[in-house]
Amino acid sequence: MKHFVVKYLVVAAICFLCSQKVHAQRIYLTEQPSPTNLARPTAPAPNYVWIEGEWIPKDKTYVYQPGHWIAPRAGYKWIPGHWVHEHQGWYWVKGYWIKG
């Protein structure tokens, strides 16, 4: 039982620290940046997935990284990045793959 409690506390502490690090890295802007519309190049293969451009945190702002084609991940679906508004301002949520 003692080992279970110790393991539980270690896992809880790791989860707490990781959540604090993610929140600490969030950068808020007073205005959402304008969408960047760049020409989409031709796909390198018919089944490739287009990953829209992302906003990468840098210092106290975001820098736009253009979109690109990527080979699909079997059994996964791409969820595009997007802006979220909270009372502190706008922040970017990076795109990610999910099963499905």
C-alpha cells in the first residue's frame, strides 16, 4: 500500500509540473494575427495530408511557419491548429494527430 501511495504522489507531481510548464509557455496576444494565405504547392503523392501553417511561440509573440505536405499516419486524423480567446487574450493551440 505504501508503494502505491508513493507512486501515486510521484505521478500526481509529474502531471502537475507538466501542466504548469505548458501553461507557463502560453503566450497571449491582444489581437489574433491575420490569417496568412500562401499558395499551396502540389502534393508530392495523392494520399499526402496538407498541414496548414502554424504559429510558433517566439519570445513574447508568435512567428508564422508556412504549411506543408506530410505522409499520412495510418489510423490517425490531423486536427489543425487554431486560435483560442480567453480573458487574457488570444493564444495558439498547435495542430495534432488523433486516432480515428
